[in-house]
Amino acid sequence: MAKLNERSWGERFFALLSYLGILFLIPLLVKRDNKWIHQHAKQGFIMFLAGFLVWIPLLGWILGVYLFVVWIIVLIKVLTGDSYWKIPIIGDIANKIHI
């Protein structure tokens, strides 16, 4: 995988969109040929879906804290152009879907 800061600002921008709610659709549909961006878009899709579960009492609150912490970490990694980070649990689910 690529080392720190080897990603262009364009790639970082599209990867960043992956984690901003429904905007995951843009990189998912536009940048299908870029594996790094596509992996981020799939993870963003799973995080988007998981966000709906936050409204479940107790379990949802725990999930909400997890999603928030993961979201901060992944945004930092994307903005620095770091190599792809497979988010625990979410990354495994994202790898199983073929979109």
C-alpha cells in the first residue's frame, strides 16, 4: 500500500466524501476504478447504515461512541493520505459486499 502523503489531494477529497453521510455515493459511483477510494466508499456506506442504529437505546449509544471515534481516526488517516485502514468490524462487512 501507499506510504504517508503519497495520495493526491483529489484522491483524499473523494475518500473524505466517503465518510460524510450520504455523500459516500459520489466516490462509490464516480471513482470505481480507484481501489483505495472504492474501499473507503464501501466503509462509508456501512458507517452510514450503522448510523441509523444509534437511535436504539443503550446499544445504539455504545455504537454511536464507536462510530464517532472511528470517524475521527479515519478522517485523520484520509486527510494525511495514509494507507487504507480497515476499520474493525465495519471493514470486514465492507469487504463482503460487492458494489
